[in-house]
Amino acid sequence: MSLEETEFRPLIMAVPKGRILGELMPLLSHAGIVPEADFANEESRKLRFKTNDKALDIIRVRSFDVVTFVAFGGAQLGVTGDDVLSEFNYSEIYSPLDLGIGKCHLSLAEPAEMAPNDHPATWSHVRIATKYPEITRRHFAARGVHAECVKLNGALELAPSLGLSSRIVDLVSTGATLKANGLIEVERILDVTSRLVVNRTAMKTRADDMATWIDRFKEAVRAKAS
């Protein structure tokens, strides 16, 4: 590929599907990004979309995949939560800006009937169902507790009632899902918001372009807060 072709390749921005995307849309608008019409079509099977700026395309992927696309250079920018950043801990990713959206927290939860007689300070070994085995292991290892993690990608609240584990570590927003399944929070592990993330190599090879987009998102966050 020639130098000219490289210079005119659009930057790729990876954004997450689901709830966070709804909160992200006003920031994209403030940053001057208008995706093609198909982006808003929930029936569309497209994953990559043009924008009003020919220098930027958007891909829409699972939240856990955003960091992988950015870390390995498939995308140069992305939006993901502190939970995903901490779970994967890629050195190839730089996180220059907290977008202030997607606020929630990562918590340890257990059946309500266990809590009155449960004393976490006495634990030496726990079995936990979670999407976040690395965060969970690190958290408990710091206090000398061995965490045996059962990896699940969803329906974590079922794990205690079906005997997979007595406890879970999962994202909590309102706590309504925990309550509906007879669980309560025992310990908050990590506060989470969504952040703008960038590929470190792209920050060097396309420094001006990347700096421009970071500045535009900083202004978008300021505009949203005012």
C-alpha cells in the first residue's frame, strides 16, 4: 500500500452495542459525527458504517470486543467501560478521556439469606460466577483469598439458585435484577464509566488526526455537562 493510500484511509471507531450506545449518541452528535442512516436501523445486519466525515468510519461490536479491535489495530478509536479495560488490561490501549456515560459499578453479590451469617473477612476460598474472572481473581488475591471463577457471559443471577456458585460478580446499575433474583450486594469492587480509548501506535503514526478527534470529544463532554 502506498503512502498516499495509507494517509487517506479513514480512521475506524469501535462503539458498543446496547445501552451505552444510546448514551453515546448525543456525544457523537456534539463531536460532529453523523453516521449513515442505516446505523439507526435495528434490523440492519451491517457492522461498519460511513459517517458524514469521510475520514471516519464506525464499527458496531460487542462491548467486550471494542478493546480487542482497538488493541490490535483493527480500530484506532473506541468507546468502552472501565470494567472491560480492567479485565483485559491491554498495554496497546491508551485511555485519554472519561466520557461520563454508562455509570454503574462492579459488585460481589450473594443470596439474601446468606448475608446475615456471612463474614467475607474469614474467607480463604470462594467460588464465583462472573464475566470478569481476571478482575475477580485480582481483587480477592489482594486480600489472600483464592477465587475460583466460573466464567459466564450472561444470566449470572441464576448461578446461585442452580448450584454453579454461591456468589456472583457482575455489573450493577439499579440493583433491580439482583433483587428480582433474591440477591443482594455484598461488596463494591469497581466504579465504572465509559471512556474514549485509542490505539497507542495510531497515536504515533496518525498523531494529528487522533489529537483532533480526542479534542472534539473533550469539547463534546464539556458541552454535554454545561
